[in-house]
Amino acid sequence: MPAEEAARAEAREIFDRFDLNGDGRVTPEELRQVLVDSGIDVETGDARRLISLQDRTGDGLLSFEEFWAARREMLGERPPAAS
């Protein structure tokens, strides 16, 4: 498996831990629940603000593609050029 595919698969596994109902979107409530379960006490409003930092569609949710783009940006990676 090429490195890009492996990294994307790993990111998907992480994303799926936050997508508690498996609908392909992370809600502020899901993000808050996972963080609280991990010992990080946050309010839903804080989770909403965290999501808004990467929510490119403005729907208040985090899709995998938004999560993947944020991960790549944080690591200083550039997406492959469109063909």
C-alpha cells in the first residue's frame, strides 16, 4: 500500500472513532463526547468552535474530507495536483 493510501486509511480510522453514529459526519456533540470520554472536559460550544475551524462547507459538521484536509495542512503536506 503506497504511503498516501496508508496515511489516508489511518486518518479514516481516527475519524471513525469520532463519528459515533457512523453517518460520515462528526457533530459537535460527537466530538465533545469522545473528548470527554478521553478525559478532556469540553462544552458543546467549544466542540462547535473546533469544528468550525475546519468546516469548509459551513454545515456545522466535519466530514472525512474536511478532516483529511486539516490533517494534511497540520503536517505541512500539499494535496496531489489534480489530473
